[in-house]
Amino acid sequence: MSTVRRLASKLLRIVIRHSSDESQDWANAMLRELDFIESDWAALLWALGSTTAIFRHCLPRGLKTWFGKLFVQQGELKNIGKQAAGVVSGAVIAVGVLAVSAFGLVRLSLFLFPTWDVGRVPWAQWLAVIAIPETIFIVAALALRRKRRSMAAGIVLSAIVLFAHFIVHVATHG
Amino acid sequence: MKLRLSPQTLEVLEAFLQSPKDWKYGYDISRNTGLKSGTLYPILMRLAERRLLETSWETVEAGKPPRHLYRLTADGLRFAREHRLSRATGRVARAALSGVKS
């Protein structure tokens, strides 16, 4: 047996030794075919391709098992993804509400009541930027807390961040 | 789970359809289709996982290592034939369309 063929055979034996139970049968099948490949280099290419195939077969399963162990239950992975999506969508909605309130209401009031000059009234700005959005956040979070808990959490998180930003702003700018 | 029907998968199915009742060796399928082991075996694995392909170890005399054999199951045969038909229909339709365009 040539060195190249020996290398091909050794590679597949290593693959068999380290592959999962369900992949082992396939790896064995690939090894058995080596004896019927005439050219040594073709045998090596066959072994390399087979190694890739087994790796591709094992990797998703290995990762699944690893994550499965990490999160105790496999179903949790899906739930975590869903929850994260819920929180993110809650935060996105909150940012949208804030933007509408901060820019939309001020612009609307300027349009509806031009004599008020809301742009120069500080309390009106605080109303549009803090009071109205925070009120909407709280009401929305309370309304969604049962059916869409993660979205409510995203909204509450945004409310906390906005309030913290307000406190920091007041503390630094007076 | 849906099976990804790549041109290579269709080629493998076609190779099985040439003599549907015969068991085939991996290397022979590779030679017939021109697919490398790294492409062929993932396809065989997916087909087997979806029970479209049955596998078996060859029974041989003592001392000689057995080889793995493959054959389409009844479901696999139906699936392969359906896709061959839809592929052929698609080809005819495309040819007809290109005829209409030109």
C-alpha cells in the first residue's frame, strides 16, 4: 500500500474514531469504498471529501447537543430567540412612539397653534419628550404584560432608559 | 423538513432511477454522477434521514470487509419520479416559452 493511500485510510479511521454514533456508519461506508478506488490520489481526495461530509453531518448535531446541554432543554433555544425578538420589537415600538411624540407633537402644535410658540416653552418640550412617551410606555406595558410579556419588557426597558437619560440630563444641565 | 433539491441531488436521484431495484455502492454512484464524496455523501445522508433511501451492509465471505449499499425506498422512488416529471415538464415549458419569444 502506498503512502498516499495509507494516509487516506488513516484519515478516515481517525474520522471514524472521533465521529458521533450516527455518523460512524457513514464514515465506515466511506472507508470501505477506498479499497475500490484505483488511483492513490483519487483515494486521498475521496478521504478528504468524506471527512468534509462527516464534519458537515456532525457539526450541526454537535452544536445542537452542546446548546441543548447549555440551556438544559432544547426548546429553550427557540424560546430565547422569540423572547429576544419580543424585547427588541418592544424597544423599536418605544423608539417610534418617542420619535412621533418628540417631533410629531411639537410640529403639530406649531402648525395648529402657531401663536403658542411651543418650541420656546421648556415644559411643552418635556411634555412631548418625557411625559407623553413615558405615559404611553406604561399604559402599553400594562396592556401587553399578559399576552406579550417580552414586548412589554422591551417597552419597560425603553421607559427606564429614557427616564435615566432624563435624570442624567437634568443633573448635568440643570 | 424539506429536502433541498439541488442539481446534484437530482443527479443522484436520476442515477438511482436508472435501475431502481438494484442496490448501489457509493463509489459507483460517485463515478456515474461525477460527484465527489464530499458532495455525494451529504446528499445520501439527507435522503436516508428522510427515509427516501434505504441503506444496507453487503453480506460477504469472511475476511472481506463489507460495503455499504444504497437503494431508493418506495417513497424515494415516488419522490424521484415526481421530480423527474416536474423537471421534464419545466424543460418543455421553458423550451416552448423560448420558442414563443424568438
